[in-house]
Amino acid sequence: MVVQESGTPRELEHHLRPSTVKGIDFDQLLEPLAATAHGAANKRPITGVSLNPQIVQPGDVFLAISGAKRHGAEFLDTAIANGAVALITDEAGLNLLAEPASIPVAVVSDVRKIAARAASMVYGTAKNCPELLAVTGTNGKTTTTFMIRAITEALGLHAGLVGTIEMSARGQIIPSVLTTPEATQLHGVLARMNEQEISTVAMEVSSHSLSYGRVDGLQFAVSGYTNLTQDHLDLHGSMEDYFQTKAQLFTSGHSQRAVVMVDDSYGQRLAQNASIPTESLSLDAHTNADWHVVNIAPSVLGHQFTIVHRDGREIHARTGLPGLFNVANAALATVMVLASGVALEQLQEALKQADPLSVSVPGRMQVIGESPVAVVDFAHNSDAIAKALESMRVTGQGRRIIVFGATGDRDKTKRPDMGAVAARHADIVIVTDDDPHGEDPEPIREQVAAGAQAVIDAERAAVQLFNIAPRAKAVEFAVSLAGVQDAILVAGRGHEVSQDVAGIDVELDDRVELANALKLHGFVTIY
């Protein structure tokens, strides 16, 4: 039975930590951090670490950093009221203290850079941690980590998961706020998983987590790469910076071994330049990869396939998830588990008996109906939209219908391209709202629709284009146009259950809306 934890962030915080911590003296903590102590010595042991004063637990050292608008030191009183017994901050934070603090204070040059090390020392993760398998890339991280967890469990081992949708171990699920939690929480939850005798943890590692040092202090047994396409340029500025950030994972400071998909130019560069033992993997028979995926054949909605090494080793597998990109995800998960030291014969038997690569992933090519085919997917960039649409099988004279939008307050340059890609791969394009955030949603839709219209004018005159809001109305309109031979893709939000409109969370679940619309128009649903 799966348990869904709920509560305030502070109430949930104790689920991100081991149940017991021996504790460490403040002075013992400071020396390796090159910190300068101020005020009285601390006599109480440090049993936790937090960057957020709102979720501080009794016995924590509070790490006060400079934020985008405020400095954490301004909220020291809140941290103390919640149980903080010591403070580490920078010179700016120290200068913000109106009077000597009632708890010991230490100063470092960069608080965020020492956060992971401090948490590792308090929670003991440097010596006691499950085996870690990391997955990075633009698309496919979530599905691949779910598959790794499923394979691990099929092998009869206890597995953990840290990612976009959830953090989980032994049937307990804690909703994730970030793709990768803050360094302090990450070390805490890994210590908890070790306490629960979790053998392997599959973890999504985003470019944000690498940029902000959230995975510092961790050593991954195997790191995997899926692909790299335009995304997050609001953070990185350029694709080259985006790539170089991802490449940090494939160094000895972070990982012991790597498995890299080389079906894009970035993967090829990564495999060639990686400074750790690396195996390459490809769906393209013409690439010079260590592993190739061959004999790909349809199997219900998914595919069966064989993964072949240049030395003759073979792994036979299948996935029930639609799309060749899920074949790539499944192959990557399989080879990563093999690279972690599992015997090939043992792995093959687990794949045969448990079918772990067909694991259901919330909001990732999640089938809501079969006639018409109706799918919800997280695809929120051009490459993911193209691949998701290509994977949608239609029968006879069936059409591909897509409902999607672009996120506000994010990279604006990809909006018209998303529209263009949709018009090239779908027969009916319905542009609607995603998460507008602080932007006016109408101009966002118009920018996306403009890209679609340009393709219609130049290449595909038969494509129908609609601009419809709100999103629920757009989903229902898509179903109203569909026949049993068609395929509907609702893209961009996946597992998310609320829509951010001008800072207000509006309840919205694409899976629920699509299921309701199918029922309304007389179709059968499986959700």
C-alpha cells in the first residue's frame, strides 16, 4: 500500500530526515567549513541543517543565505522560534543582525557552497548512503528513474526515488517541490533511506541542481544522460552553458561511471570527453556506440527490443509505454543497472518475469483512453512535443490532435518554435494556457499560435489551428472533434494538479479533464 504524506512544509520536513541523528558539536562542524565563529560557544549538538527558517526543526543549524529579494538572516527570529540552535551566514548576514544573536553564529564566504558538506557531516551521508544512480538530460529523466526503481525492485531489492513527481521509499511517497531537493534536504532524505535499508536510489539531476550545488557532496555509482534540447535558457543563457552545466555530472567529483545516449551531438561530445569510465548507447545503428538497440518491434502500445553490446552480449526487453523515446529511456535504465554491477543473467530474468520497463509513470505518456487514443504527457518543449506526437498511433484516416501551451515567465524564444513543431506533426492544433505565472496569458498563446500559423501557411495548409482558453475548455473541444480512429495528446503539464495564474493556484489536472471530456462525449476511459 502506498502512503501519500501530507501537511505543511515544516510538518513534512521530518520525513526528509533520519529518525535519529547522533548530532555533532558546532565547533566540530565549523572547522572543515573554514568558518569563523562569533559569540558564545554552542553547547547543544547539531542534529539537522536547514536553509529555510520556516521549516527549521529543533536542533538545527540555520544556514542564512542571500536570496533574490531578502537575506535569510532577516528571518533569524523565526528560525530560533522553530528550534534553531546555531546560525551560519555570510558577512552580509552578520551585518544584518541588529544585536548579538541569542545563539552561536559563524561566518563563511559562501553559505550555499558549504550547505551540502554541512548536511553530509550532520547526517553522515559521506559514509552511510544507498547506492545512487543519477539521470540527467532535458527529456526522459522522470521515466528513466521510475524504470530504474522498477528494475531494482524486480531484482528483489528495496529502492528509493528522488525526482520531479515524488520522493519515495518503501511505499511512502513525499511530493517533490523541486526536481532535485535542496542540498540540506537531499542529504537528510538519503540518510533516512539508508536507515530504512534502501539499497539503490534513482535520482533525477537537473541543471538547476548542478548550478546551485544541490548534489554537491554526493558520489553517484552510475550517471546517465538522455538528451539535450532547448530548455531553461532563462537560467543558462545559451545551449553551450546548459550543456557544460550538465557535463559537470560526468566528472570524478560527482560520478564513478556513466552511460550516455549518443543520439544527439551533445551526447556524442559528452561520451567523448567524459573523464570517468563511460559506455555509449544508441538507437541509431550507424553510430559508433558500445551498445545498440536493435530489433525494435511494436508490442501493444509499446515496443519489444534487444540491446546488443559490441562484444556480443544481449539483453532482451520490452516496454508498454508508447514511443521510441521510451525505448531509449528503457534501454538507458537497463544499461545503467547493468553498469552498477548487476549480473546480466540476473537482470535478464528480472526483465522477463516482472516487466519493470512498463511501469506507469504519472503524467508521462499516460494513457487515459484507447478509442480514441487519449494521452497526457509532460512534453513542454519542441523536441518532446515532436516525439510525443510521432509516438501517437492512429488507425485508418485517423488524425493527431494536440492541446498545449507555453509557460509564462520562462524562455520566450521557444514559444513560436513549439507552435511550429505542433503544426508539423499534428492535424489539429489547439493552443491554450499552460502556467501563465505572472504574464498575461493571451500574448503567450498568440506567440505559440503564430509559430503554428507560419508552418500552416508555408507547408501544411490542411492543418486546423485553434486558440482556446481556459485549458479545460480546450481539452473538451479537442475531444468533441475526435473520432475513434484519432489520437489526442494533451501536453505540457503531465502530473501537475494546479495551474499558476498570476500567483494563484487554480485546481487543474489534465488527466481528470481529459477523462471527463471523454465520458461526456460517450467514449470509454481507463483512468
